[in-house]
Amino acid sequence: MKTFAELEAIRKKAQKDVRLRSGSGDVRVVVGMDNCGIEAGARQITIALMDEINKHNLQDVTVTQTECLGACRLEPMLELYEGEKKTTYVKLTPELARQIVTEHLVNGKTLKSQTIGVFER
Amino acid sequence: MENVKSQENKQYRIALRNSGLIDPGDISDYIAFRGYEALGKVLTEMEPAEVAKMVKESGLRGRGGGGFPTGLKWEFTLKAPGDEKYLICNADEGDPGAFMDRSILEGDPHSLLEAMVIGGYATGANNGVIYIRAEYPLAIKRLQVAIDQAREMGFLGKDIFGSGFDFDLYLKLGAGAFVCGEETSLIQSVEGKRGEPTKKPPFPSESGYMGKPTTVNNVETFAAVPPIILNGPEWFQGIGTETSKGTKVFALAGDINNVGLVEVTMGTTLREIIFDIGGGIPGGAKFKAVQTGGPSGGVITELDLDTPIDYESLKNIGSMMGSGGMIVMDDSTCMVNIAKFFLEFTQDESCGKCTSCRVGTMRMYEILEKITNGEGTEQDLINLNDLARSVKDTALCGLGQTAPNPVLSTMNYYKHEYEDHVYNKKCTAGSCKALLSYSIDPEKCIGCTACLKVCPTNCIDGKAKEVHVIREDECIACNACFEACKFDAVIKP
């Protein structure tokens, strides 16, 4: 640490991360991170989501975690809340998670092929 | 941290400002909450003497119990001759039932590191030691992670913030001796010697660790430093009472609904802490007393509950601030027994260097043991009082000087309980087993044999549908029959 400006830069970035985690954003991305989810790779999904959201500089999106969503066979999965509307995405990979951010959150298009309705009747 | 009850309306968090809000394992979280900004300000804009002066003006006093003005301590070390100085953080929290420092160490380790670098700059020290007890494994782990991160980011090491100031620190694990919370024995222990106090003067600020000028501060004291630098001494001055500024963390324990940590401004009354924040006494029992300052403090009765808390007022009512343990007792607590409990602790923890503490606490403990066994005499009460006073006056360090406090304050406020034990051989609270005599009310007993079956010593005579009788000489007062009886026929003294 050499200068005050350097600290300032780190703080700006850190504040963004904290806001993303605890913010009161309108859109919530909730990743199932119980043992089943983590085992299926939910950690990579979360990292990919946060990274992609940061890349697009989305302000009102919060990424949080929850426990088992009740369909362990479909993990890793996430629920995306936008006000009253909820979309559940299942069987994710980090690439798919990034797609969800770019397609769903940025362009507003649901990624139909990964929704729970396709996998479970 | 689940320990921190969020009764935010009455609380004011300075030392615990980040605990539970940030990820203690991630330095960037701390930075996001203005972390290391105070350090940057100090190193780039201020002279060491200015920093010490600022802390002095804020009115911050040592949170370890003594209440010595922190800024003054820093000035002494800064002015002491010598080019090699040391800064030690006392994280040897040993009071029974107290865990204020632990929550800071575990929840916000970087605030301690930042404050220590500031303290090192203000006292002219380039080396720091955190003396932490080995019984805090999680705190040690998180501190080590924090130290590594701070080193990597350049908040510890050489030429911090380009100011040319070097500071580094390491952890020293203590083996958990209570006496090592006393600064001179702590220094001995850091040097690798036996944890025994040395006489003052010379004070550590002149000759401490390895004979060099040393400052010893408590974790909670350090945690208050960065906010003081950021918000200015006037801000801190404005919080608290005339003589005691800022906030204090207390660990509420004992017979109370909300057990846990509270941080309140100085001047809050005990009643507010116990009944508003603490939620009162469980089970509708009556409040009897509260012990502050752990084994070094005294009991405070209902009469003094409205005393505003600060260093002086607690001293005036025969207790002390201490590190912040607060043990609440309801009316089923025997005061003689409480005094015995604390003395058992201090006589066990006495390092044995000075006679008055080593022998004095042991003899006091023996007298209390005698009284609770129902063998006390009038002379014992006189001896206990004399002994307590002479140990207080003659012990070498803080441990011995304060060890008689629980005895003196309980003898002062609850004299009648001592007298009951000695003259009437009765324990009104019903907790001294030797003085309890159980009996069965012949009118209420229906002869159900429930008590007979649970008695571990088979000292209850009787047959079904006949009135039972307890043979008192064999009774061990285990209370099992009392709990077993559904007809309230067992009479407990």
C-alpha cells in the first residue's frame, strides 16, 4: 500500500461487492447452496454469476444463497426473483449461469431450455 | 455473530461496529466499511505526537478494567528515551463468562490490526505483539488470516503508505493464566518467562518488554481508535459521561433472558441494560444482584440499579468496570456461595509470587467453605473481613488487590446472609447443601412412594399409602425428592 488513492480504488471495488451481496436490489438471484448444490458445483455458478453481473455493471441485482431447494437431482439450480415473478433454472453450468445473466437479466429473455418445466412435469 | 443481540435502539456500536456485518476473512470487506482509512490519514497527514494527543483529547480510557487514559499512555511511551519500542495487545481475556474481546477478534480482526499500526506510529514502536489465549482457536485462525492479508496488501511491513514507517506484528499464544491479563505478568510471559507480575514502577512505558518502553492496550480499546481518528475527538467526547467517554461492551450472563453481548454508551444505567436490553429475569424470578468486573468486581444490589455506568460510579458502589463481564443473579442465589465461587477462581489463578495473595485467598476460601458447610463461627466473620482488607492492601498486582472484592461487597450488602449461615445455620436462598434440611409434610403426603424411588441414598422411610419420613442424617440434599413430589409435600428450607 503506497498511496491513499490506491486504498480508495480498492474500497470502491469492495463496496460494490458488498452491495451485491447484501443490497436491497429489486432482482434477486438465489442459488441453492446446501450440500447437494455445492457438491454439484453451485460455488462455481455463484462465482460466475457475480463476475458476469459485475462485468455488465448491473446495479439492482442481488446474489444470495439459500439451502436445499428440494430437488437435489436437478442441482445446481437457482431461483430468480423479479418482483412477483419467479423463474427457476436447473442443471446449470458456469457457462449457462453467464448466459442467464446476459440473456435474462440484461436482455430480459427467459432461457427456456434450462427452466425447471423442461426437466420436470 | 449470533451473540450480538440486535436491540439497536438502546445500543451504540463503536467497538463492535463491523462484527457480524463483514466477512472477517476478507480484507476487502473491511476496506469497504472505511477500513484502513484512518491509518492512511494518520500516516500521511499527522505527526506521532498529534495522534497521541488526538486520542488523549477524545477521552478514551483503557477498556481492560483499569480505565487509564489511552492517549496519556501513548504519550509516555513516545516520550520515553530509546529507539526500540514495543506495542502489545492484551487479548488474554480470562474472566469467567466474558467474551467481549473474542467477538472483536473473531468478527472484525482487521480493526485491531489497523489500530495497532496507528498505535505503533503514535508511540514510536515498530514491533507489535498480540498476546492471545490459546483457548481462542477461531480467533487465532482469523487473526492469522488477517495478518497475512494485511501484509500482502502492505498495511503491515515496510514503508506503509509511503510514509517510511515500518510496523510488523506477530501472535503470541498464552497458556490461559488469568494473571497474564495483568500487564507486567503479560510482558513476562511474552518474554518467555513465568507469568508473574513485577512491581511498578518502573512502568512498562519506561521499561517493559526486554527492558524497552512498551505500551499494553486491550483489544476493545484498540477497536475504538480508528473511529476516533475518522470522526475526530470531539465526536467521541460527545458520547458518554463527564469522566468516561464512548461506549463499553458488556457480556450479559447468568439469570437473564437475553444472554449475549451488548454495547452501550457510558452512563446507561444497569436497569436499562438488564431489564430493557437483557429482557429481565427468566421465569418471573426476582432480581437479586448483578456482579460486574468478574472475579475482581463486586455485587450491585437493586438499590444501585439506577447508577449510570462509568468507571467512577461503579467504583463508588464497591464494584468496578472490569473488562465487562456482567453476571445477573436471581433470588435463588446464595451470596456466600457466590463469594466462594469467585474466590475459588482467584485462589486457583493466583500465581503464587506474593504471600498475601497466595495464602490470603486460600485462607479466605477455607473460611467461606467452613461457613457454607455450617461450621462458621463469629470469629470467622471477623477474620474473613480482616483478611480481605489486608490482602487488598498488600498484594503485589491487580489480581490480588481485587480478589477480596467479591467477599467485601457481599459482606457489605448481604451481611444478614452471612449471619444467617453462621448463627442460624440457615441458607435462605437454599443453595448451600450442608445447611438444607428436607422434611415431609405429614398432612400433604399421600404415600405415593415417588420420592422414595428417586432417593439416591435410600434415606426415605415409608410404605405405600403411609406417610413417608426423611432420615435427615443420611440426606445429601440432592433435591430429587422435592422435584419428584407432585403434592408439594416435601418441604425445602
